[in-house]
Amino acid sequence: KSSDWIWVIDRGKVIEYDDKGNPSRAIGTHINITHQKQIEERLRELNNTKDKLFSIIAHDLRSPIGTMMNIAELTSMKKLDENALSRFFESQKDLTKNTFFLLENLLYWARHNSNKEDIKPNIIDFSIKEIIDETLLQLNHEAKNKNLSVLKDDSDDFKVTGDIDMIRLVFRNLLTNAIKYTKKDGTIHIGLEKINGRLAISIKDTGIGIKKKHIEKILLNTEFHTTQGTNNEKGTGLGLKLVQTFINKHGGELKISSKPGKGSTFRFTLPLAR
């Protein structure tokens, strides 16, 4: 009656035949097993998530931590000149920062997928300009390495309502991806537009773009899709999953438009503060 699709187990058997041996009467049952199927699907998703998290811990975290150990060991020998030490410390700084960002994503995703605790937004009013400036400062070195121009709309200092830590993570992941997939001397533009009491935010790059089938995978809850960046930077697909989750918690939706070789635009909205 609700017009919903449901799963059923259909069991039946013939109980009567006519004089010629043809079936004339059957009896059977339909048992609604939709709830069981929903539990199966949820368990399948959790199992995929568990495998993904273990994979990240085994490869994407283990490798940089091992590198940091090697750098620390080399610098402790005190046999390096000042130029070599400077290069080591610079690489250590970037490696440590990227590992910290990955670990933070990992912990947020683990919390979100835990049956014991769902992440609830801590709602306050804050300046979106401050979040953008803070994120760009954190990622300034990566952008400079590729000589990228980062443009932003600064006409208004919009105040929005939401969880400031979640939105920090959203911006950091989206801008990290824009830098990662944009070639040297490219451009990234951060757009802000007021629409129907919400702030529409877009992050547009002149990068390598995304195929339509890959966009569909990114937006699926069960998929962790990633590709290497233009400088062979590694990704996990975890960041965009968190971006989707946190934008949804603010009543918005992540939208992606892209053409291979022409760049990508990631767009979402946040509620404006009164």
C-alpha cells in the first residue's frame, strides 16, 4: 500500500492435480524479509569500511611514519650539512602535516561509522572567510610548489551557522584535492554566492577533471574512489566521503561537475547566520 519495494521469500508447492496430471491448485507463502536485507546491506557496508580503514592504516599511515623515523635517524647522526638538514626538515614538515590530516580523517570516519557514537554537529555562527584563509595558509606550501594561483571572492565576509571543525575539514579536503589534481601554473577559484538564505560555496580548478563514471563512484556511499595526483600524490578516497557526510549534516548536498582535461567544480551550501 505504501508503494515501497520490499524483499520477500516466496515458497510454494502444488497440492492438487487434475485427471490429466496437470497442476490445478497450489499453496504458498510470502514472507517479508526487507528488514533482514537492510541489515545485510549495512553489514556489507561496515565490512567494506573496515577493510578500507585497515588498508589505510597498513599502507597510507605506515609508509609516512616509517619515512619520518628514517629522517629522524639520519638527522640524529649529525653528519649532514646545513643545506641537507634544511631539506630534510622541510620534507619532514610536509610529511608530518599530511600524515596528521590523514589521521584526522581516519578518526572522524571511524567515529562516524561506529554504532556507539554518531558525530553530532556543534552549531555556532562563524566567519567563512576566516576558515578559507586559515585553510589556504595551511596548504600554501603545496600550492606554491605547483605555482598555482588561488583566487577567492572577498566581497563579503559571510557568517554561516554550523560546526566549525566539520567545515574546516570540508574545506581542507576539497582544497587539498584541487591542489593535488591541478597541474603546474593552474588556477583554483573559491566562489561564494548568497542563495535563498544559504551560502553557496564552489571550489573550481583547472585540473585534470573527473570522468562521469568516477563522479558516480565518488558520490556512492559504498565506494572509496581515488586516483593519483598530477605529481603522483596518493589519495585514499576517505576525504570526500567525510566531505559528503558533513555537508549532509548541515542540510546541504555535495555536487560535482567536471570534464576530463577541463577541470572540476565542487559545490555545496551552508546555512547563513541570522
